[in-house]
Amino acid sequence: MPALGPEGRESMKITMHRWSIGAALALLIAAGCGSGSTSTTTEPGAAGTTGTTPAPSDKKLVVGFSQIGAESAWRTANTESIKSEAAARGIDLKFSDAQQKQDNQIKSIKTFIAQKVDYIAFSPVVETGWGPVLQEAKAAGIPVIVSDRRPDVPEDLYVTFIGADFIKEGEMAAEWLAKKTGGKAVIAELTGTPGSAPANDRKKGFENILAKNPGMKIAFSQTGEFTRAKGKEVMEALLKTPKGAEINVLFAHNDDMALGAIQAIEEAGKKPGKDILVVSIDGVKDAFVAMTEGKLNCTVECNPLLGPPLFDAIEKIRKGETLPKRTIIPDGVFDEAVAAKELPNRKY
């Protein structure tokens, strides 16, 4: 290359200087837009981040559950099943005990809506009065699952019902009794919470069978509110009346009322299971103990362990699966002949 003169050498210096500035700017731009950006820290889920926000399916599920209360051994087992299953699945369960009051349940459901939980589940204390609050849940886009007892509302206000067929339970109790008594009985009935689905349906089912057995009559019917204390109180009062002397069968809508009534029968100097046959519904462990002692004759099972099917249903909803409007949990009949063998198998 020919030698440069003074003007050529000066021109070359200017060109080299401009190239150096351009190269430096290019490096700075590359540092700001390339792999060097990983050194900055951003909170998960913050605007502009990539790959740090969990997908909706990975988000911890929040479920609000409104329970009726703790009126019986059955309800206690039902609550434990729901709580333990939620814990096992890592679900954030917001649990509310309504203490037998519908107003408390409605307030808790409204709170769940305000908290924007992912799902709402509840067991309604009575059948009626749920339309407005379930409309609110629907408007908020929160799916509702009904557990144990059904509300009297349009089916579009909840996704599915999970529980027993209460009418069938009442029928099974009466069918067993008809065989045991040869179709002849003077019956005292302890009904459940007035207006509740199990009280309404168990009575209806029982009477369906009585209609086919004219020798079986209900001579007395009163609520025992599904509690042992109230069952005892009502039976005590009945046995002090002339009508109480005619009774030879007790049909209780749940085991707790039957167990309370058994205490009253014994205190009145009679033998439960013999002087007065006792048939009830639920199938709790204490009922099986009473059968082994000859004090209770038959119980129709109503399985309280609804936690697994409840959360199975929620998982299916999350996956977009279509559920039936009713998922019926099968029941069985157990009498004193099988009580001792079955007792060790009782989980509640």
C-alpha cells in the first residue's frame, strides 16, 4: 500500500475514532438486550416477566365450605372427611360452621364470594331460601357443589349434588320393619330438622312403604332436631302419655335421636330393642354398639365420608369435564344379626 501523506494520515485517525465509538455503542446495546438481562430480579407474576407466573392449574386451589354444624356423630365424621381430604390434596379450605342456622350459612357463602374463592361447596341446613345467594355466586363465576343435602333451587345454580338418596333410605328402613313385624306396628317417629331434605325425604320414603302395609301406622311424629339430647327429651315426654303406652316401634331419622330415645326408654323401665323395636338411619359406630347390646334393631347406612367424592368432582370441573346433576352414594341396611361382625369395620 503506498505511503500516506500528512492529510491522509489525519483522515485515517478520524475514521478509526468514529469506528471505535460505533463499536462501543453496539456493545452497550447488545448488553442491554441480550443474555445479560437474566441478572435482574423480578417478583413472580410481575408485569413483563416470562415463565415465572404459574399456570392456573398450578395455583393453589381455594375452596369455601359451609357446614351445617356439629349436631350429630354423622356430621362430625362428615366434617372430618372434608377437612382431611382437603389437607391431603393441598387445598386451601375456608371452612365455616353455621351452628344450625341458615342465616349463618348465607353470610358465609357471601363471604366466600367476596374472597373470590375458586369453588364453593355447602350442605344446606334446610331446602328453601337459597336462590338469591346462589345467584350471586353464579354472577361471580364461582361454581357451586352441593354436598349431603339438596337445596330447592333451579339446577343451573349448582354444578352437581353429591350425597345419599334420602327417600330410598326411608323406604329401606320401613321395608326392614315390615319384615320384622309381619306388617303390624304402632310407630313413634322422631323426625329431623324441620324443612331439611333428609327429614322431608326420609319421612316420604318411610310412608311410601307404610302405604303398602295398612297394619303399620305412625301414631306419633315429632322433631328431635337430629340431636341425641332432643331425641331423649321427646321420647321421655311421649312415654308419660297414654299414647306412649301403645307404641311398640320407634323410627328415628338418625342414629343420634335413636340413641337418646333409647336412654329414655330404659329410664321408663322398658327394654329398647324388645318392648320397643328401634330402627334408625346413619350407620354410625355407636349405633352398631347399641345393636350388639340388643338395644337398637336396625340402622340404614348414610355414608358421611363425602370428602373424596367432593374434591374429585372439583378436579373434574377444573379439567372441563361434564358432571351429572346427582352423584348418589350407595347405602346399605345393617341389623342386629350382623352388627358384631360389622362393628370393627366402622370408620365413623
